[in-house]
Amino acid sequence: MRRFILAVLMIVAWSAPAALAGGLSVVPPGNRNAEQPKVPGASVRRTKAGRTTFDDKYEKIRDLLASDKTLIGKIKQTARQYDIDPIHMIGAIVGEHTYNVDAYDRLQSYYVKAAAYAGDNFRFGYKNENIGDFVARPEFSKCSGFNDSYRLWTCREGVWDRVFRGNTVGGVGYPDNRFSAVFFQPFFAGQTFGLGQINPLTALMQSDMVARRSGYPKLDPSDASDVYKAIMDPDKSLAYIAAVIRRSIDDYAEIAGMDISRNPGITATLYNIGNSAQRASTLASSGRSWPEENYYGWLINDKLNELKSLL
């Protein structure tokens, strides 16, 4: 009977929210799914096209991190600036290079690739309209009251989804696609860059936080080359990786009343799928106890002990 009671207490302790100081509920470590959720077909096709496997890609980025103590030191330093555990940054980098792109053999290759964009002259826009003129339209007037880059660009993204996406406005037909893919991909839609595989719109959203915590100049959407240099330069990109993670942790604390900082699989999932504020709001109204990891975050939790050894 004592063993039965103890077992019940252990189940309750696992399933019931653990209260933090300040009223937050601590999301427990580990995966909620016993098996890895299905990997999207696009990721599978990219990996097959590269004549490699997810296991091979995981091992390649893991080995790159293990062999580069300087990079690990920079990750730790950046994590301190954003008050996060560096394992969250490791998870984001490993996830991106396992499922979205293949890692270069050396960190120096990322610097070389970033330098190749330094002199390029390109812009953010759609057809003949640049992004500055587009967001100056009256449809975006409600966003003008936001001074913080995160809320400003989140508001603008929301207007895009409600008003322009898939619609014809002012005689111009707009694609049924993400704001970032239509206006912020001068090469081809879906392209992300650098160590953290960050898209330009995400960088613009985090610009104010990065300026405050890392001291880098704020990004200007009229200077597309500078935005790309920021997300492609390994040193600067670490700041944007950390800012995205910090933001997701803050969103879940402020909106859903949950502390996700002890579950790198959840922060990795949010790094992968984005829109942490919207997802925190959906979770808060759903009645579910905990957020769940996707295929990307599941891998990070599954490999957590191995990834922690890199630090």
C-alpha cells in the first residue's frame, strides 16, 4: 500500500504544474511524446537530395561544435547576455543543421559565406514596391504606436495575414504566403542563412533586444545587405539566436504563465516554428497542461545529455 501511494504521488507531481515564485508553472524536462513526431516531407526531400541522412547531419554539426571550443565559448558568453542556459542555443543550432541545412566542416566557412554578401546590392520588397513604402500604407497605421521592434513587426505581420495575404488590394494581387517569404526573401522564398538559419524578418523583430543586450546597431529594413550580414556573421548571429530564445521564454511566461526555460526541446520547437506569442496564447486558452515538442525539439530532448557534454 505504501508503494502504491508513493507511485500515485509521483504521478501527481509529474502531471500537476509546479509553481514557481511569481506564479509561473515549470514545464518539466523531457519529451511529452514517446516517439518522435513525423518529420515534414520538405525536410526529408532536402536531406535525400543532399545524399545524406538526418543521423549524418546531426553527427556533423555535433562534431563541429565539439571541435570548436572558441565557438562554444562565444555561445556561453552570448547566453549570459540574454540570461538563458547555453544548451538552448546549442539545441537551436543542432536542430537547424539536422533538419534544414547541412553544416559546413569549419566555422570559418560561415565567415567566408557571410563576407560574400557584404557588397551585394539588393532590397526587401515585392514586385516594384519596397518594404518601407508598403508598411507606410494606411492599413498598417495601427502599428505605428509600437516603438519596440518585436511588437512593431509582429503587428505588421498580423496586418499582412489579415488584409493582404492571398488577396488583391489596390489592384495588386499578393501571394498566399508568409510575410517573410514574400517581402524579405530577395533570392528565393524560404531561404534562411547563417549559423542560426535566421530569416530577415525574425532579425528585424529582435533588433531592439539585440541592440540593448549585445550593443549591435539596430537593423534598418531599407538596408537589406546589412540585415543579411548581421544574420550571416557567426558572431552577430549568435545574438539573434539568443534573442529569439529569450523572447519565446518571456512570451510563455507572460502569456501562458509557464516557465519553459528548463526544457530545451520546447525552446527548440519554438525556434523552429516561430510565433511564440501566438502559440503561448493558444496554449493558455486550450486547457492543456504543457506545450509539446515537435520532431525538431524531440531530437534535442532525446540527445540532451550528449549535447550538454559539448558545454
